[in-house]
Amino acid sequence: MRSKLVCWLVILFIPLLVACSDSSSSDSQNSDIEVVSEIEGTVRVALAGFQLEDGIDPITGIENKGMQTFIEEEFQPRFPNIKIELTQVPWENAQSKQTAMLQSGDVDILYTGGAFATQWYQQGLLRELDDLIEDDANFDPSIYLKGVWENSYSTKSPDKSAHFGIPAVLGRRVTIYDKQLFDQWGVEYLSENPTPEEILEKAKQMTGENPETGEQNYGLWLDGKSLNLSTFVALTHAYGATGGEGTLDDPKNIDWSLNSPEMVKVFEWLEKAAQLPPSDFLNALGNESFGLENNNIAIHLDATGASTMAEVRASANEELLERFESVLNLGPEGEGWVAVDPFVMAKDTQNVEASWEVLKFLTGYEAQKHNYQEYTYTPTLVDADFVSDQDKYMKTAAEIASVTNSTLMDEANPFFGSEIAPAVNGFISQAHNGDAPDIQSYLDDLQDRAEKWSANQ
């Protein structure tokens, strides 16, 4: 009986030791963090796609720190009287789930996709932030990349007169090529800012049986089933095909030019390029080995470099970094399509003051540093000094973002998503199968649909 009692005492005592040890470690870790504000309140935050709990990266096998731990270690010491209630929303149903939360008043701050945020703003579900920005001497907009802060539909109203979001994560869409394949084929490397014509010419030379290995190579890969049409958007920058004049806040008066000579050039390029990738590109596949040792694609448009960086991080072998080089996108200054995912505030947030502090923190330096180091999310900051010196792909993405302006050819445009994206992807599929329609007639039909769409707005 006595031995059983001793056992139970030991069992009860061990958790106390563990708890004391954890608390001491946490206090020690955060002892140098000063309190920023004594503001009180509860802020409900819905995060699309974020990992809340600590876990293991499936690619690298390295342990990742979740957002919940980050909040406890970095936010709470600075704002001890603000309680954050986190909700994770999978990307698969982020728009519908977060829309419902906004409509029911169950959320204060959201991290979401840029196109979703734009639609919510136009529906009157989000709070404009300009008064908070102007009244806060501690908030400095110049920390964000200028092109993103001033021009993104993901954070500004369609007429660019008001901010409704703060840029938090930048999409990476850079051109990456395999120097090893270029060497094997005897083709000159890409220039730092390649034109569409240069891409096409060199890709054609490397499509076929590799002269050294005898294996099938593909000179080019692009996404043939893209919702945001990143390659198409980059081409519109390259050829000056704006798609029309006007603003998304006044869709009825957009002067469309989807059948212009410049847009014809975009489609002519797509028709030729569609012959070069593996057929799986029509389903956004066929590039699984790009950036890795057994790659067989010479040029990858709108790539991220994530697979290469993950492999380097896991193995500490930097040979892949030397092999896979990044250059700017297809626009005359290197422009392309730049995805921007923001944090936004609900129109009827319960506590504006506390919510503003949370929003600032989750888009600020410490949070973006965490998101990069744990999940390789691309920062939106001018001075992202935490980015690895090895990560040239992310630095190229930042260069592209700094020079890219939004146009009507953007996922924030309702007609773009509903009509233009299916039309472009359908054309690419037909072209790959040798059945491309007459381009001018195809675009005349798209122009007609756009004009009817505007007339009904």
C-alpha cells in the first residue's frame, strides 16, 4: 500500500516539475521584450492556411513553430492585456468560410487571399484603415515595398483612394532556368531581364532528346490551368496589352481593349509556347522535378524556387543553388503578376484599438521574420534582413514586386476570373493540341462579352 502511494505521489509530482520548467524557460526567453501597450481587449483572428500548432515540415523534416507559439512568445509579452483567439481556415474553403464569419460578425482580423479581400471591400464588409494609419505615429508605411503598398488591389480600393489591408505575404513568380541543361544543349544563359522572344527562342532549342544524356527534355513550363493567369499577366506587361482603361470601382465605364494588336501578340506567343511543355502542364502538372537533381525542364515561368530551397535547407548541399538561376519576369522592367495576401479588419470589429495593434503586429517585422524562417513565406518589407543570403529566388521576387503595377488584368477584376481566365486557359489547351482558333476572332468574341458584362453592371 505504501509503495503504491509513493508511486502516485511521483506521478503527480512530475507534471509539476515539467510545468515549472516550461514556465521558467518561457520567462527567460521573453525577459528582454518590453511592453508596447497596456491596451485591453479580445481580438478574434481568422487565418487562411496558416499552421497554428508546432509541427514537422514534411519536406525538410525540420520542426516548425506554429502561429500559436509565436503569439505566446512574441505578441503576449508586448501586449499582455490583449487576448488573441486564433481560428485556422483551410485555403480550400477560405473564401466562403471567412465571408460567413464577416457577415455574422464572428471575426475582427483576417489573413486571406488578395482577391477575396478586394471583393469583401467592395461588398462593404471591411473597415478602411487610413484614419488609423494617419493617427498612429508609430506606423510607418515606408517599411513595405513601394510597388506593393501603393499599387496592389489586394490592399487598396479599386480607385486607389483608400487602404483596407496591410500587405503580409508576397507571392513569388520569377523565371528560373536550369544552367546544367543550358550547358548540355550549348545554349547561352538567359539575360537578367529576358524578353518573351528570348524565352521562346532558347526554349525551342532545348526541347527534344538531350544531346548528352539521351533523355527527353522540355524547353519550357508554364501553368496551363492557372486561375490567376500569372504568365498571361506578365505577357500583357511585356507587350503593353492593358486590356482596357478604367477602374474596378466603376466597371460599367471600363473601355475594354481585349482585341487590340498588343493582345494579339500575347496570344500569338502563347500559341507557340504551348507546344513546348510536357502535356501535363494543362493540368498544372509535369514540373514536379523542377529545381531538383533529376529535372528535365530548361525554363520554368512563374516559379518560386521553393523546392530547391527546401532541398538545400534539408541537405545543406548548395549545388542546386548554383544550377538553378533566377531572373526577372517578362515585362520591360521585369514586371509580372505579383500576388499579395493581406491582413484586413472587419467592418464591425468589436475593439478597433486592440484590433489595430494586432493587425500591425501580424504584418510587421517580427511576424514576417517568423513566417519566412518557419515557412519560407515571402516578406513584403523593404528591409527584410532576415532573408537568407542563399535565397536568391526571394530577392528576385522582391525586385519584381518593386516595379510591378496592377492593371485591369488582375484576379481582383471579376470579369478576369469569370471570363478571361477560362478563355486564356482554353486557348492554351487548344493550341497545345494543334487546334488553336483564329486569334483575332477569338479576341473579338472576348471583347464583345466584356462590353456586355460592363453594360450590365
